Amino acid sequence: MTMSDPIADMITRIRNGQRAQKSSVSTPASKMRRAILDVLQKEGYIRGFTSGESADGKPTFEVELKYSEGKPVIVEIQRVSRPGRRVYSSIADVPRIYSGLGISIISTPRGVLSDIEARKQNVGGEILCRVF
């Protein structure tokens, strides 16, 4: 069966893995998921991720979750734009998450960027998710 929202699936796997105090979680691989994981790694929300294959030979990512003093670094991760309701924003209207303590991950014409990088490059786009 096909998945209707693979990004929400990855976000849910990360959220559930941290609630269960897992050291890593596995998610199917795609270019969009790689771009989102790159942003999460660059901003310090995950330790990293590696490419691999599942038992049936499909490509996967093994995401290493990050903890600080026993508590998950990601307090909240939430999908904003969904297949049924896309949320687009110009750079002037991109919301600041908890007064700049969190980030939004945005799909722009220049690639998938954090809201901080999008402001530097002065580009807007589709708000994929928010992380705090």
C-alpha cells in the first residue's frame, strides 16, 4: 500500500522513537526525506543519519536521535503543510517558532532550508514542518 504523506510518517517515527528513548529509528529513503534530515542535522536536532537497505532490499535511512541530559533534544516536531492543505508563505510571513528558539523547515526554489537560511537567502516557499 502506498503512503499518502511520507514526510509525516518520518516525523512520527522520530517523535515516537524519542518518546521510547530509542537511540535510532529507521525510515524509508527519499530525496525529500534526505533534505529534511540534512536540515535537522545541520541545526543540531539529530546526531546524524546513514543510508542502508531494509531486509527486502529497499533503501532506508537510520536516523540517530540526540538527547541532552537524558531528555530528547526535539521537544516538539509537527507537520504544517499536508497533502490536503498546503501552506505557503513569503519570507516576510514565515512565523518565528518560540521567538526564534525553534525552526521551520521550508521547501524553497533553492532547496529545503531552515527558516533562518531562507531569511538569509530571502526566499519563501512551502512550510513543511516546525521543530522546537
